[in-house]
Amino acid sequence: MRLGDCHNFHDFRAMAKRRLPGPIFDYIDGAADDEVTHRRNSESFERCDLVPNVLRGVGQVDMSVTVMGQKLAMPVYCSPTALQRLFHHEGERAVAAAAAKYGTMFGVSSLGTTSLEELRKRHDTPQVYQFYFHRDRGLNRAMMQRARDAGVEVMMLTVDSITGGNRERDLRTGFSIPFKLTLAGMLQFALKPSWALNYLTHERFRLPQLDAHVDMGGGAMSISRYFTEMLDPTMSWDDVAEMVKLWSGQFCLKGVMSVADARRAVDIGCTGIVLSNHGGRQLDGSRAAFDQLAEIVDAVGDRIDVIMDGGVQRGTHVLKALSLGAKAVGLGRYYLYPLAAAGQPGVERALGAMRTEIERGMKLMGCSSIDQLSRENLRFR
Ligand SMILES: Cc1cc2nc3c(=O)[nH]c(=O)nc-3n(C[C@H](O)[C@H](O)[C@H](O)COP(=O)(O)O)c2cc1C
């Protein structure tokens, strides 16, 4: 299977599955408990029909949006995800370069494998820094200062990971950082020697955002201990309000789902919220962001930028979310499988396909700009 054979999400997923050792593929592909929420995320778009208008003069289509003060050439961005250099040695560099090529925003995870400073220097498209709230308040302040010094445009605090989700595929394979593979997991790595060769012949794997706190070499701390020991499960709205004030710029909460929380995010001065269930990787049974979107937009959409992610595989999914009132849509696995399959050319091909699908979908809907999309053109089954 070659990159040229990949025309959609499912093709990229199949190619990634062939390239990656099983435990790594399962880390990306898997979700929490019975993976119900993960499945629902994509299914939720299928319960919504598009009702197109015709004869509207759609020679030129403008799909740009402005979200949290950032102008994006297309209404999707690459949501922050962990450990990208494990999926392909180019990792975040490939994703950031592809996002820059398509004029869109790129999120760097706290658990990213390339430094936010390096990525900020390489590209001038907007950058999000995704971070977690630590028990050590000094560390939280230091991380924000680091992001400010680097020139990060948007701070994104993930609030749905107060404890780790139950990812049973990882338990079976022993996937963790540092690796603690089961025998079955080790055998799966042995089946993909080209991945191992690639991994071993490139720069050492690191977590530059957390270097000082997590030891990847198997010494001081694993990622799961980072979550249980360093993050603060008592984090409250007052704590976050302080951070928002300190940052005094674009600040959004990732993982808000209820109307009450959306209202509080407005009250403490956030400029954005991302409706998200973390790709189904945290609370299984949690509602799909798309299903929850209208309720949130109706409550706070005039006061804060509402964004959503989860299960997005098609341009028409994006059009449905924008029609309901989302300002932009985050992509996760949609770009991770292409990254794993083929590095930067893979991510570029996937983002290119997404742009083509959005453009085609807008033309077929009779819309030449995003503000022409509305609920009038949606029906729910
Ligand atoms: C492999 C993987 C790693 C992720 N790492 C992070 C992370 O470090 N921080 C975070 O806030 N979200 C993380 N996410 C969640 C994504 O940012 C996003 O919310 C989710 O993937 C959207 O769902 P989708 O994959 O169905 O598009 C991760 C998701 C995946 C699949």
C-alpha cells in the first residue's frame, strides 16, 4: 500500500496499521473502556443530514475562519497530541510543516516530542500550547512564561484528564512511556523491524516540554506517574481563573462539555472552549461533542469561541459542525494515521484531501463563505 492509494481516513488508517508495531497503532487507535464514546463520535455526524441550496453562484469559495483571534485559511486545525515522534520520526515537525502549508493552526502537547520553541521558530502559522495543571503552582507559572517567551498565540488547558482514562488495549500490550511491553507486545515490535530501524537511527526520543520532570530513560518518572503524582486533581475554577488572568491573552479550555461549565469559562475570561471527549480516550459513555454542540452554542456562542473535536473524518463533518455554530474543528487521528503512514507527505495529503472535501461540500451546499452555513441547512434524524 502506497501513499497514492490513500484517499480517505480509512485508507490512511489501514496504511498506518501496516507500518506501526501493534502496541503503537493501538495507542493511537484505542480509547477508554468499551470505546463506546469513540465510536459515537463519528456516528453522531451520520444522524445529521445536509439540505443543500442550489444556484447560488459558488465560483469562488472562501473557507477561512477567525478563531480566538487567529485567522485560519481552513476551518480545521491539528489538535495537540502526545508522542508524535513515536508514530513517525518526523513527528511534530511534519505536522507543524503540513499545518503551515495549509495555513492553519497546530497544537503542541505538553507530552510532545519536539520543543514548542523549535516549532515556533520554524513556522509563523498560529500555535497552540496544550498544557495540564500541576500541583506545583510555580511550575504552572513557569510553563506559561516559557510559552509566552516562545511566542505561542493560544494557551489550551486540557481539563478532561484529571485522571487517566482506562485504555485496555494499552494494558494488554504493555504500552507505556517508558516501554513496559508484555511478551505479546514485544513480539509485535519484532514484526515491524523497519519501524525499529527508523526509531533507533534518528534523534533520541524526548519530551522537551517536560524534560526536567519526566525521565524517558526508565529512571525517575513514567508518564502515568506524571499524571498521578504531578498533576493536581483538586484543580478548581478559581485556580484556572488565576491562570487566565496571568496569561491575559487567548486562553481556552479543552474538554468542556456542559452548559454550566461553558458559562463558567466565559465568566473567568476564557476566549475559547473546545467541546471534546479527548477522542473517547477519557470518560467512556461521555456524549459526542457534535451532539452537544447546539446546546453550548445557544448558551454561550455569542460570548466565547466554541470549537469542537472528536470523530471528524470528512469535510462534510466539518460543514455540519460549522453549520451548528462551531468556529473551527479540531482533528486528531485524522492527521495521526497519515503521519504514521508517511510522515510529512502523509499529513499534507490528508490536509489537502480535507481542504478539497470542504471546498467541494461548500459548493454543493451552495455556500461561498463559512458564514453562509447555518442550521437551516441541517436536519436531524
Ligand atoms: C494518540 C493521541 C494522543 C493524544 N494526546 C493528547 C494530549 O497530549 N493532550 C490533549 O489535550 N489531547 C490529546 N489527544 C486528544 C486530541 O487532542 C483530540 O481531542 C482527539 O484526538 C480528537 O478526536 P479524534 O482523534 O477522533 O479526532 C490525543 C489523542 C490521540 C488519538
